[in-house]
Amino acid sequence: MSDSARSASNPTVYVVDDDLVIREAVCLMLEHSALHPEPYASGEAFLEGYRPGRPGCLLIDLWMPGLSGLQVVRVLRRRHGDLPFVVLTGSASSSLREEAYSLGAVDFLEKPVDGERLLACVRRALTVAATATVSGPAA
Amino acid sequence: MKSLDDALHEVVDTAVSLVDADSGTLRFPVNGSNLKIAAQRGCPDWWVRYWDERSEQGYGIRDAALQRNQRVVIEDAFDSPWYTDPMDRDSMVQFGIRSAVTTQIVSSSGAVMGFFTTHWRTVRRPDKKTLEVLDLLANHAASLIERAQANQALRDIGNRYQAIFDSAPAGIVQVESRHLRVVEANGAFCRMLGYSEQEVVGKHIINDLTWPQDRQKDFLGAKRLTSGEIDHYRPVKRFLRKDGMPVWVELDASHLKTDDGAVGDFIGVVTNLTEQRKSEELARARLEEVFHLQRRHTANELASVLAHEINQPLAAMPIYGVVARRLLEKPEIDRADLSNVIDRMQGLSLQAGEIIQKMRGFYDCGKIDPVPMDLNAAVESALSMMVASGRRLKIDLVADLDETLPAVWGVQVHIEQIMLNLLRNAFEAIAEQQSSGGAVTVRTAVGEGVARVTVSDTGPGVDATAAERLFDLLGSKKVNGLGVGLRISRTLIEAHHGRLWVQPHVPGAIFHFELPLA
């Protein structure tokens, strides 16, 4: 299987959450659901480790030490263009929810969330990723 | 009642007219001073001033003679051995006085009270009858002056009593003891009961002015006072205000004794407890309000900390649920994987439970009612709880407590929880290190209006960047609940009007907290 073929059939789910408990649970669930997760404990770590060109989506917490989830999305978009993302947060105001959607969030989930629903959202984001043309850096 | 001044003038006037003199003086110690011309008749001011000054300079010879003898007789002022200074004689010449007789006024106890002098414009040797008249007058003058002095003293006492009576903050009421009617009452008493001073006089102290339920007790009290069974009747009772409302007071009733020992009027001193109680209640209510707000604030903050912390394990559980289902959906069930997932879910529920336990320990029904407490005792209590795990982890516990530490405002159980949290953090920090063992030192000391507790350890320490984030709910390491504990501790300390902070220091963390002195 070529590298691009592997990427297309098994896209990456970048899981960015500072909480170890959530990170581990989500990654385990994705693995058992035939997905390929990559855990990151902070937005900074994710931005450092992210390589553009691979299909995938982002599952990101809003409140983390350092960069917030939405800040990470903005930096990513400026550097590499859009990556479909799902917000998974402990608590958020409605204005943050609106802000997330205006940035193109596929969904906005509050913890605790039904695992099947979370999985469905991630799959939807990956569908968006597959149909979207990966563009270069935004103008 | 004759005043002293009136009496002195009467003596001079009588003396001058009885012996047909031209003028006269009466020398008397005024307000405890030397002898002065306290009353005179027919003498010019300059002459009076001259002789008052002479008295002050110590005009000794004649006064000494007067103390010894009955009287001093000057038949001719122009040629008298009594005038040792020519100025003295000149003053007599200038005034136009040629002769004088000075008579002692002797009190009933035999002391010389003063002198009166009668002057004539002519040379004169007073006859026996004149001298006898003057002696009689001297006797009369002594008793007149003594009576006037006594009256004056009584008047002074009366004035003083009246001033106290009028301006006393306590109510004072004088009650006629046979019919129990008010004779007089001061302003404070009238204000307390809502009557004017005119209205209250003549009112029956019990039937008109006492709350019905307290009347019987008061009648008994009055009876026991009258019979002499008791000297003071001191009930806490209710008076009846003019508007029908009760007034709680503390009464101290006693009776005035007359000279013959009979029972005179009752005097009641009344302290208004309603006002005192009101202000006490007000202060208490205000304090309650503050604590209520504080409690609500703390409760809100703790609730948000709790919600955030407990949300993580709760959120992880349904995700593991999906994992378990996926494992079950496989044709071959991997029992080891499934068991692992179940373990994790169990662990998460227990973790959620632990967080709740921790909050309970800290919060204890949300009561924050600080009382004066012994900070050292709370510190020692927390230390004693950590001794066992200290031994297990090879951590030395060092207490350096200021024995003279005054009491602080606090809730002992909360301060113990905060101490326990700081000690646990220190233990965990030390245990994280590669090398085994270490030490935790707790110090107490007095600062300005505060007592300070310092907890330092031999762990890796907290640098300035980490210190900034340590109390930040989201910036904290959440794995073992360090941040939560610190955050709750700070919230609690602030609810006690104290503060809690970390001193950036590497290696070895240093935490301080302070509480206000009681």
C-alpha cells in the first residue's frame, strides 16, 4: 500500500486535549473503531508535530494551558489551510460556540458526551476532509 | 436658704450698724485661699485691694496676734504699734479712718474662721458695751456662717446630683414608696418610655408603667425593699411604653433613707436593654450577611471547580463504553482487552468519587464562621495525620512553631484541610523525584496583624513561570488533583480574609498562608 493510499484509507485523527484521561479514552475508542488517532497534550505540541498533506481531522479541547483550541485552529489555518475540526470541551459559552462554528467547526460537543455520537462526529469530519480539496495556505 | 456670701455681708452690715461705725470689713478665706476681704461696707475699692495684697504678701504680725487674742483695738491709726509699714498707716489716713476694732469669728469647734473689723473716722477707745456687742455678734456670725457653709455644700451636692440626673444616659426615676407614684424622672427615662417629664410625674410605676406580665414580680420586689429585706431590687424587666410597646430594661431599685432611718423614696436606675440588644442584633445580622455572601461566593467557586474536575472522568466513561461495545462486536472476544476497559471505567468512577470526597472535606456544608482559634494546634493536628505516610515515604516532618503565636480568626477544620493539602502536595513533589526521601518543614510566625504558616519541601520546587499557573484552574496539573486542592485552599483562605501563595523557588517549593489575628 502506497503512502498516499494508506493515508486515504486510514486518515489521522489529531486528538488535542491536556487531560490525560480523556486523551487515552478517546484514542482507545478511535483505535477500536478502525481509525488512526494521534494524541497531543497541548496545542503547541500539535502544531509542532503536524505535517500538512495528510488527510485527517482535528478533535480539540477549547481550554488548555497555553494556546486555546480556537487559537490553534487559527494558527493552523494561517500556516497550512483548513483542517476539519470538532470541538470537545468541558464547558463553553454560546459566544464561543458561535465563534467555533464561524471558524468552520464540524461540530461542537460538550463533555460528557455519548461516545457513539463523538465517533459519528469524527467520521463526519473525516468525510468533509476527504471531499475537500486540501488547499495551500490561506491568502 | 441663705448663701455664704449673703451671710458674710449680713455680719458686716450688722456689726457696722450695731456699734455705730463708719465702715467695716469681714476677712474670710474664700474658696480655700488666704484671708481676703470677703465682705465690706463703706470702703473704697483701692483700699480693699491694698489690704488684700498685703494679706497675700503675708501680713503676719497682726494676724498672728489675732490668732492669739480676742481682738485687736486700734485707738488711733496715726500712732499705732500694729502698723509696721508706713504705707499701712498712710492707707488708713488716706481713707480717713482713725480707729478700728477687729473681732475674731470662732467656729463651734474652736477654730478661727475669720475676722470682722469696724472702723470709725474719729479717735476712739471702744467702751465695754461696744466690745460685748461685738463678741455677741461674733458668736452669732460663727453659727450664721457655719449654717450658710453647710447649705452651700448641700446646694453643691444638689447641683451635682441634678446635673448627673439630667444628663445621665441611664434612666433615673424617683418613686414615692408608699403609693409607688413617680415623683421625678430624668430625660433618659422619659425618652425610654415615650412620655414627657410632666406626663410621667404621678404615674404609678407598676400599674401604669410596667408591662402586665412583670407587675406581680415588681410588687413583690417593692415590698421586700420597703420591709428592708433587701437593699437593692435588680430585675431584668419590661416597662410599658406610652405607645403600648414593651421596653426591656435592667433595673436597679433602692430606697433613700431619711435621717430617722425610715424608708424614703425609691430611686430606680434603668438601663435600656432593647437598644443594646438592637445594636447587638444589628451587628450580628451584618456579620451574618457578610458571611452569607462569602459562603455563596465560596460555594460558587467550589461548585465550578467540582464541576470541572468531575467532568473529566465522567466524560471518559461513555467513551470507554463505546470501546467495550466495539470489543464485544468482534467475532473473537478478547477478554484481556475487555477486562482492561472495565478496570479503567471502574477507576474513573472511583476517581470521580474521590474528587467529591475531597470537596466535602474542604467544604463541610459550606460553613465559614471564623472564631478565634489556635493555629499551631491546627498545624500540629495536620502534621500528626501525615506522620505515618511520612515514615513510609522516608520524609522527615519538621515543625518549627512559634509558641507565642496569638489566636487567629479561622475554622479549625478548614485550616487543617488546607494544611493537609499543602503537606500532601509536598509529599507528592518529593515522591516524584528519583532519589528517595526528603523533608517537609512547617513554620509558624507572627506578622503585622497576621499569623503566617510556611510549608517548604525538598522537592523539585516551583519556578516563576509555573508559580503563575499553579493556581490557574486550567493551567494546573490535573492528574493528581494538585491544582484543585490549591485552588480550593486559596478560596477557603480568602473566605477567612487571609491569603495563600507560592514563593517561586527552585529546588524546594515554599508555600505560605496567612490568617488575621483575632
